[in-house]
Amino acid sequence: MDEPATANEMAETWSVLHTTVYFRRHNTMFGVCMLLPCL
């Protein structure tokens, strides 16, 4: 059995989901933020 997710892991997961949903409403910023780490 997998160990229960820690509070920190849960916070990171929700943070990512929230950020993704937020940027999907701001597609230009989403594209920029996705490309910057690749440069």
C-alpha cells in the first residue's frame, strides 16, 4: 500500500492544480510561463 500523502505533498498538488486552472483563463501568460523554463 502507498503511504498517505503528506500535508506538504497535498499542498503542492493543489497549488499546481490551482495555478493550472488560473492560467487556463489567461492563455497568453500560461504560454509564457510554460516556455520560460525551457529557455
